[in-house]
Amino acid sequence: NGAVWVTSAFPGGRSIRGIPALHLSLKSTESSGTVVAYLYDYDALGNAHLITHEPASWLGLATNRTFTLDLRMRATAYTIPAGHSLALVIDTQDPLYLDANSFAAGISFAGSSWLDLPVR
């Protein structure tokens, strides 16, 4: 029940300083729902370390219509080591948060979405 994107490895590493912002264009079969976005440091061995995350919910929207959801993730100061990648995960459930998802709800990406990352 999630989606994953992984960048190419950063040969010289990267420094993230600030608040990552995520813009999602979604479509849902239900009027209410929740997504949780996670940003990970991902190494060549497949190990991932959480950098930041943010949940977001919507309530009372028209079903099966495209809508946008903008998330400002939690501020971070994280240095990605050389040779590591970034992984962005969008999920619909997290045991730390209550969600507004129905059991059979369908959520899909319906257009242009992006991650704005404050890097140095």
C-alpha cells in the first residue's frame, strides 16, 4: 500500500538543511484519506535510515477527482554520506498515527508531483 522512489547514488554526498516540501497530485476512491511521506538515506547494501517524515489527511473531498496535497516535512539537518541515495516513500498507514483510510480505499498518483529538497 505504498510507493517508493530512489535516486541515483550521490558520489560526493549531500547536505540537507531545512524543511523538505512535497507536492502530490492524487486521486482517491474515498472522500477521506491519509498518506505518510518518509525520506530515507539509502545505502548500497539496502539499509535505510529515516531522515524525516510527515503525515497528511484529507476529509470530505469529491471522490475520483484529482486534488493536490502539499506537505511540509519536519525540519532536518542531515548529511547523506558519499555513495548513498535518497529514498522517498509514500505510504497509507503508520502505527504511530491514526488514519482516515477506508479498508478498500484506492489512492493513486494522478499528475505532476515533486519533492523540493533544501540541499547544500
